[in-house]
Amino acid sequence: MPKITFIGAGSFGFTRKLVKDILTFPLLEGAEIALMDIDAERLDFAQRAVQRIVTAGGYPATVSATLDREAALRDADYVVVTILIGSTDVWRHDIEIPMKYGVDMNVGDTRGVSGIFRSLRTIPVMVDIARDMQRLCPDALMLNYTNPMAMLCRALDIETDIRVTGLCHSVQGTSKMLAKWIGAPYDEINYTCAGINHTAWFIDYTWNGEDAYPHIKRAISENAEVYNAEQVRNEMYLALDYYVTESSGHNSEYNWWFRKRPDLIEKYATHGTNWNPGEHAYILKEYRRREHDWRDDIHAWFAEEEIDLARGHEYAAYIINAMEGGEPFKFNGNVPNRGLVDNLPAEACVEVPVWASRDGLEPVAVGALPASVAPLTNLYAQIEEMAVAGILQGDKRLIYQAVAYSPLSAAVCSLKEIQAMVDELFAVNAAYLPAS
């Protein structure tokens, strides 16, 4: 039975749900589950929750918990990573400092100036984890859920030779949302989705083999509830002809069109985002709230007399089952662009269809992105190539240049203002800066 290690296991909801999914597969029900976190209290909650699932399901799995990363990684077969570097007192600057310069970020964990500085703090830790894997479990597969996904996976590919793919909920979440909008049973939907994380595009989306885009366009154009649910993404689709993954709240930050003026933020990004993160600094406010009441949800779960053991839809569980000899599984994963997307930079981290099986992971080549979406996606990919190089080399100049080309920063700031903004962010992140 495989050893499955969780780094950042104190992410209570995610760890609990993923372990539940893993253990529903007969090939995995006796797995060794190794939990690791740097927060002893959160780790204890996670261990108790996982043990409760094991006991309730009558599984032969074993559960261990440790603050020692090396102990958790030793002889692992799969390593699931869900980490966050620094508390809100650290990463709040990613949102608050750009806001002073008119760069209005509301989530700020993936790309643009906020995503780049989150990468600056996170890449060194991710590389350390991967180097530990090279020593302690060189054949293991890392399944990364940590953002900024594309930049982290790219850095790992440059600096180490571990096997890794990045996993995100946005592709399957969006595909199900579109099916619901057009009234299609999800098992009758097929699609090809490709690009980069949070900016991948449904190159085709079919219902029983027929192009479903006319149905999608009709739903958006004729149903106010559908349009208002995802105003940013719906406007992007109506202009560019292909539907983008990830929420309107995120996508409003990534381009030039929606957050450069207060009136545009109010019109497109404050109400019609589906999960309402459009308001200023939404995620910062949410995390500050959680700092005070995060234990409440955990205690409520433990107070439930019965727990749901039904299998959910997390990619990682299906991937592990497939690689252990179960049914092959197709998912969208983040992998190096080695002949996969013709008009994105070679070696950049791309998000494409991937098959998992006993033979490993086999990415699927999709050709070129459509002309209407390639320029934006290519710009992001090249910016992130520059940012990763700057972080790994300790080159502040490259990092500044990456921010200077980021669409939202460029839409509202001059080059000198961007330099001043970046200098402020370097100052508050001094402890995390790589040696130049």
C-alpha cells in the first residue's frame, strides 16, 4: 500500500476531504497517511479528523502526524502540498501596498504584482521540499495545490528533477457550471481545455458530440441570472469567443479591462463574481475573519454524530488510484510545455489534459491556442517566466520588469510608480529575498 504524505496537513477541510476520497478506493484503503505541518494545533486537528474517517470507514489505513518534514517524506510514494508561507501580517502587504498605487487586488494569490511577491516567499520553501524529496523519496510524485500554481511548478521544474504536477479546481468547476447553465447532464459533456493555470480556455466544449458554445452564448445573453453570476468571465467570453477557467473574482485582476477604475470595479467586479470576492481586498478580510473563528468549523465537524464518507471529486485521489493500477484517469494538470501548446513559451508551465495510469502521467498535446486568446495567455506566461527567473537568481530588476508588464499594474501606473511600488514590497519582504 502506498505512503501518501501531506505537507501543510493543517489545511483541515482540504486534508480531511482528500483523505476521505482516497480511502474510498479499494487499492488505497490500506494506505499509510503521513501528516506534516509546522502548526502543532492544526496538525492535531487534522490527525484526529483523519483517524475519525479511518475508524468510521473501517479502513485498514494507518495515520501518523509529525512536525518533522523529513520524517514525513521518507519513503513516500505521493506528496500532497498545501502550504501558505506567512500569516496575514506578512502577505497583507501584497494587497495593501499595490492598493496605494491604484492596483486594486482582491484575491492576489496567483499572478500580477501580488502573485509575484507571494511566489518570492513560496518558491524557496517549495524547492526545499522538492530537494528533500530527491533525497528521501526520489520516485515519489508531488501533487501541488499551492498557489501561485504556474510559477511554483515552473521553479520546481528548473531547480529539481522530481515528478510534479499542479492541481486546481477551476477546470472541472467551470465545466460543471457551464453544463448547469445550459441544462446538460454532466456525463454528456466533453471538452478540451488548455492554457495556463487560472487562464486556460475551453478550446472545445461539446454536448453529446455537438458544439455547446451556441447554448452557452444563448444562456449568457438571454438569462440575466446567468450573466450576472460571472460578469467578468462572461464579458471575456462574449469578446474572445472562448470561455476561461477560474472565477470572475480572480480574472478581474489578471487583465486590463475590469479593475483599472472604481466605476468598472463597481460595475463588473463587486457583485457578479459568483462567490463575491470582487470587493476591495476580499481575501484579506476573509482570512482575518478566519484567524478568529477557524476553530469553530472544526469543532462543529467533530460534534456531528455521523460524517459523510461518500467519494468526492478531488483529482489527487483519482490520480493516485490510477497510478496504483486502478482505472486510468484524465484530468487537467500543470506540467512543462514540451510540445504541448504550440504558441506558448517552451518549458513554461501549462495546464493541459493529462492521463494518469500505472505508466505514470502522460500530458496530451493540444496544438495552438486560438488567436483570440493566445496573446493574453502568452503575455502571462512570459511575465511569469521572467518572474521565476528573477526569484531564482535573486534579480530584483527582473522581478520589477515582470511587474511592469503585468496588465493591471501597467493599466494604472507609470513605470516609476511601479518601481516605487515594487521597492516598497521588497522592503517588507526583506526576510524572504533570495541572495543576489
